[in-house]
Amino acid sequence: MPNALQTQLYFASCLLYVLVIKVTYFAHDLAGFIEIAETIASLLAAPVAVLISGELGAGKTTMVSAMLRTWGVESAGSPTFNLRNDYRVAERQIIHIDCYRLKAGEGVFDILPPDGDYSSVIAFIEWPERAGAAFSEMFVQIKHIRITVGANGARTIETDVL
């Protein structure tokens, strides 16, 4: 029977360390931006929440719309006013949420109830910082996309979607 020290050492050796690797893409024009969105979309599999951050006008909705087009959704609009848009593509359920109008942590569970079945869902969440950590309770796999606007409108897209 192992003693307390052996048990602690065994436990310590079983801890899982997660290495997060980020990829940075550069888009100098809209065509390049859409190509990057298509590449990222090809790497996504449900269930996953993709948290998309960036300044107002950085291209968060354009990024989601381009990803949805790769899966056959031709008209994907911004959910800014209704907060959530739902799409079904083959076996995928896609949810697009815009938290811009939320106050920190307010109303998230009305938009995405915590007791829902999200096993076949790819959720795109714009302005996730306004929702707090609520989405991490519903999705085991959380990915991030950060869009930054540079000189001449060029975009830098940093992501851990690999």
C-alpha cells in the first residue's frame, strides 16, 4: 500500500499540462481575410465555442459569415439586435451570438441556456468578454479568435484553432 508521499507524487505526475499554441494570420485585404476564415472553419468540429474578440468594426461578423458560407449558409446576418442567430447545416447546429449589447454577465443564460444539449453545436460568440465565463460552463472545448486592425485596414488574426 502506498504511503502519503507516494500518493502525492503519483497525483502530481498525473496532472495534465495543456499547451496552448496560437497561430497568427495577416490579411491585407478582404479576400485574404475571407481565405483565413475559410481555413479556420475547415479546422472546427462540434462541440466547440469560438470566442471572437476585436474592436468595433474589426470584422468579427464578417469572419463568422465567411465561415458559415464555407458550410453552405449563404445569408448570415449580424445577431446584434436579436442577440442570437441559429443555422442548421447537415449534422451541424451553428449558433451565432453577439454579446455587444449585454452588460457584463447579464442575460447569457437566456441566450444559451446552461441545460441545453450542445453536443453537435459550433457556437460563435462575439464580444465574449461581456458574458464573463458563462460559456465555459456549457462547452468543454473553447477556442479563441482575436482580430486586430492595423495600418491601412490590414487585419491580424490570432487564434488557437488548429
